[in-house]
Amino acid sequence: MGGDGGVIAVKRAYCRGAGTADHTGDYGRSRGVDKTVSDREEALQRMTTCALTKLPLPFDQSTSAIVACPYGRLYQKEAAVEALIRRKQEGHDADELGAHIRGLKDLYNVRFHLTDKTKLPSCPVTGQEFNGQLPAILLVPGNPEMPNVVSQRAFKEMGKATLETEYGPFQDEVRLAPPPAELEEIKEALEAKRAKKKDKKDKKKDKKKRKEGASSDNTSLVVAKEKKKIKRDNSTNGASDVVRGRVQDAIKSNDNLSSLFTNKDKKISQQEQAANLFAR
């Protein structure tokens, strides 16, 4: 600063009001605030709109009008069912739903508790509204007559036993409308879970096949033994018939042999003569 009251350009920050204009138009400084607002808006959108149609979810309608997938995405049930029908007609799962939704079994009914005044979804335990910032946990399936969405805080504090007493038994928990980072973790966990289940199912199927194969082998062995026995018996009977035939021929051609088996008072047949020979 000079003695004439002037200000050096690089020192102008010391002047009254200096820097105000810079801060007002500084994109870098306002960027963080804008991003926070944007994140909140996106979180609210994920929680209150259909992932397919992008239309507001019908919170004020039937308790079965909203469904969720294993990823925690929320859908208007009618729109999700129509998408499944289109998939079946087209014959592939490369659609807007995604391959992780294999059918209706992967669409879980969502029953929100609504506040008396605003009619917005909220936790039935804490009363806090689900605005996308508050983690929401879906209890699958829960009591059809009761809400099945609670806050993560209520889920941890109450525990499964208490929640089941109040809202009905459930076999799974799904984090609704998760942020992108958490969604990736959910996808990996679901893939690992299904792979493990498939591996267990394949092992059970292989075990059943081996058991059936062993049973079939035993049956084949028994049948083979019976065939061998029958063949042996037939061979023995055939040999006996040959011997009997030769004896009968010998009796016919030899008078001495014939006299041995002939009763002077009673004549016997050649067959009886052969039988007598074997009896002796």
C-alpha cells in the first residue's frame, strides 16, 4: 500500500468487502453445497419414485401396490409385472428390470407405515420419515396385515425376535433405496449367496444321481445272476434230456436190456423203462 491511499493489486484482499464477488461466483466453493443438495434429491427420488416409470410411488393406495427387488429398488407393482410379461414374450432377461429379478418370487411386497398428517412413509417404531437419507430395512415377508419397513436404527435396537413378535416372521432383510456405493456391495453379496445356493443344490442332485446309479447297478447284478442261474438250469435239463434219449434208444436196440425192464405179466412203456434205469 502506498502513502497516496492506493492499493497494490495483490494486496486488495485487505480492502473492505474485497473477495465477496469472488466467493459469490466461485464454482469451486459452491460445488460442495450443490453436490450435497443433488445427493439428497437423488436419495429422495430413489425412495419415492418407481425405478421403472420414474413416477411417484402410490403410497396412498393398496398395501400391495409397491414392490421391491433384492437390490432394494422400489417399483409400482403393476409396472413391474407388465415388464415381466414383456420379458416372457420376448424370451430374454436383458430388459429394464435386470437379470437379478428372475420372476415374481424376486419381487417383495412393501407395506409402508404412513404418517397421519403428511401421509408419507415413515418408521412405525421411531416415527421418522423415509426421505432417502434415513436407511430403511424391508422385512421379507412379515405379517401381511402389518407394515414391513422399519428404520435401520429400529432394526438394530429391537432385534429380530422382538420385530417378529410385532410385525410377523421374516426370512430376509433388504436395504431399500441404497446409495450407489452400498448398492455395489449388495450386488456382490446377492451374487455370492445365489452361487452358494446353486452349488449346494448341484451337490444334492449329484448325490441323488449316485444313489440312484448304485441302486440300478445292484438291480442289474441281481438280474444278471438270475439269468445265469436260469441258463445253467436250462443247460442241465437239456443234458438230462439227451441222456434219457440215448438210454431209450439203447433199450430199444438191445433185447437183454429190454428184458431187464420188462415184466412178463405186464408190459411197460419205453419211457418207464428209461425211468427205471435211472432209479437203479
